[in-house]
Amino acid sequence: MRTIPVIATLLLGSCLLAQTTRIVGPGAFAQIRDALAVSQPGDRIHVQPGTYAHFTVTRGVTIRALQPGTVSIAFNAVYLPPTCGTLCLATEGPTRFSVPAGQDANVIGIRFVGNVVNGPLFTPIRHRVQVDSGRVHFDGCEFAAAGLPPLTIAQAAAVHLSACNSVPNSGAGAANGLTLNGGSLSAVGCTIQGAVGSSSLPVGAGISATNGTLHLSDCLVSGGSGLLPGQQGVGIGGTGTAWLSDCAVDGSCAIAWTGAGMRTDRCTFTDTGTGCQVPPSGPMLLGVDQLTAPLLGAAFAPVWRTDPNAAVAVFANFRRSRLDVPGVLEQPVWIDANGAFVAAIALADASGVAPTSFSLPASPALLDSELWLQGLSGAALPWQLSPPVGGVLR
């Protein structure tokens, strides 16, 4: 078992690379997009309270609200291309993440507003978030949109959500809370809800996934509701694979899936329709509650949920990644396996709860560095892995 001094030493070593911190707000960069234009991979962008224009991220940076919940992002027509015509307008609106392979972007404490702006030719332009490629982590963020999913994840992207809310604007109609188009999503402690319809508007699913990988723990997922027929909480199509542990899911059918790539454990389902099915069970899944964000000078205390009296090995590293080991590990390794080390061994009680606690150093040198944990448990192959927890230290 690695000790906290070892973790602190390794964290300090991970901070030795040159990184620049840029400030956005009064007296500094006027817009996040201005700071992004001069940033390099690994740079940090600290944002003061205010509302800022949508932006595009094309490199691995950290964008952090200095006061979580006080920074809003909305579409701003000032930044439309000068010659934007009908075809151009069809792609405008999102805050977009196109992160190169091998780089990581982190976004902490930011609200993405679902505003609608009338563009040229009276074309409505809708703000939302799209992740096209790369590894992106959202922590304590809120996503909203009108008539479109607040968050869409494409095939080339791997996204992790910590304590986030993704809920379309009320009355927007037919919008999913989150759409996964062949990418990877892991999430802990999140609320994801489909659009709530009016008397004439249809509603959306909580999560609609086609292909891809979905790994959730301690989440609330709801299909939209209204006078018209509702939608499922989680819909998995194609060759998609999903693991849900310790989640509450409801909808016209809580879960609808094709194929055998769906497993749940310790979840509650609320079905409002008929003919709904409960996904297959099997070896107990390993879940995790993050409880709090990783704060310098405080205890970071994730709680793991597994078989009664089972051992949980907690591995740590300083980057996210993705590694599949079929037959040995049922779920992906979400932290960088190269250099990962055992940070703790925890024993679950008779109800399967295994608490852990890590006292994070108060060193200012560790600000905006990353620490990721992932649990492993199981008495037989394939072993069970939790979603990752941790993220950017602040």
C-alpha cells in the first residue's frame, strides 16, 4: 500500500513540466477563446465570474472557474464567421472540444447555457456542447440546450463526468439529456435528464447511446416526460456496452437495449410503460461514490461498493487513459496503466461498502495537477473495475 507522502512526492514530480496559467476576466483576457488562442498543451486557464462566449478547444488545457458556478458560457453571434451562410449556420452554435489524441482537457465548475440566437436568415442557432475527439473531463459542470442534447459525445472522444448535470431546457422538445455516438463515457455522481415536453412537444431520452461504452456509478438518469409518450432513461443501441451501478433510472422504460452488452447492479428502476425489461445480472459490479472534489489540504474520501467483505484494490495515477483487457477485466482501465500504483487496499463491510480516505497535501505547487483513482475487485475473472474518481486538484 502506497502512503500519502509517496503520492505527494509523485504529484510534485508530475508538476515539474513548464505550464502557464492565464487569467480570463477583468484586467486580463476578455474571453476564454482569447486565452485559448495563445495556450499550449498543459496550460491552465483560470476564469473569473461572468458570462463568456462559446469557444473551441483544440489542445489539452485545463479551464477552471475560480468560483465554481459563477462562470457561464453562451453562444455569442459576434463570433460568427463574417460570410456564414446557410450551410455554415447548420454547424454553428456549440462549444466544441476537438482535443488531439494523447492530450487531456479538463473543465471545472462551468455552466454551459442553452441560449438560442437568431442568426442570418432568421436561422436559430442553439448553444450546446460537443466533444468530437480526445479525452475531456468535466467536473461540477452544468449543461443545457434548447431542442438539442446539451452534451453530445462523438466516436473519437472519451469523456468523464464528475458531479455534473445535463438537462435540456424545459419545453425544448425531443432533446436527449446526453447523446453518445460511439464514444466512451464514464460518470460518477451525475444527473442526466431528457427534455420535459409541453402539450404538443415530444420528449427525449436521458441517455441515448449508439455503440460506444457507458460506465456509470451513483447517477440519476431520467427520460423526459410530458403529455406525449415518454422516452427511456437509458437507451443502448448497436454494439454499445454499458455498466450501471448504484444508479436511479426512470423513463417510459428505464432501460432499453439491444444485444447483450448491458449490465446493472444495485440500481433502482422506475418504469412507466409496459413490457419493460431489467438488464441481466451477474458478478457484482464495483461502484464508487466520489462525495467531494479533490481539494488541497483536505481529505479525499471515495466510497467503493462491491461484494460483502470483499477486498478493493485502489490504483492511482496522474492521467486518464483507456485500456481494454478482455477476459481479465470486464470494464476498461480508465486511468493511465503505465506507472499506476496501488494507493490503498480496502475491505468492504457486510453490506459491501468500503470507505477510503486520502489526505491531500496543501502544497500550492500541486494546484491544478491531476490525481485519478480506480478500484478493482472480484473473486474470479473477469475482475470488476469502477469508473474513475479524482481529477484536478484545487
